[in-house]
Amino acid sequence: MGVRVERVYGAPDGGVRVLVDRLWPRGLRKEDAQLDRWAKEVAPSAELRRWFHGPEGEYAEFARRYRAELEAPGAQRELDGLCASAGSGELVLLTAVKEPGRSHAQVLLEAVRERLQQG
């Protein structure tokens, strides 16, 4: 049982592949994506995404605000589904961002791991 983050543009390397971006990745055809699921509900809101990419966006504050968004009922249901997928094998959270380690995907990875540890 493991969870990792990868860019959606890379070659598949096993596991349950879940896109965690709200918008479809630019330049990627749906038939080429090789996804198991698209979990839009766990992506940051458009407002939060715009703030983060704006002049005042700062990663620690983004992560705090995004964690708050993950408390919404729809996001909680998606988190439950992600944890169920991770419990049955490898879970791969896919994103189109250039720096996955400083993105919502990293925050989501941490949230999934925490939830799995809590049982």
C-alpha cells in the first residue's frame, strides 16, 4: 500500500492512476491519459488556485487554505475513495503542474497518508 504523486504526462508505472486537477491537462488527449479516475472534487477551488498563482500566493498559506477546502463534504467523499484505492494497492495522484512537490497534489498526498495512518 503506497501513495505517490506523478506528473500526468509521464508513462504509466503501475498503480491506480487518479487525476487530481480540476482542469483537464493541456495538450493531453483523454484517450492517451490512461486514468482510472478523475477526482475533480479534491482539487483546489478556482479562487484558491488563482490566489496561489498570483503575486501574493505563498505555499504554506496555500496549503493551509487547501486543507480547509478538503473538509468540504464532496472532498471528504473523494478522500475516502482515494484511501480505499490506496488500501488495495498503489495509488498514483496525477497532476499537470510543473512542480508537483509544491502543489495541491503534495498537500493531498499528505492528507491521504494521514488518513490512512489514522485507519
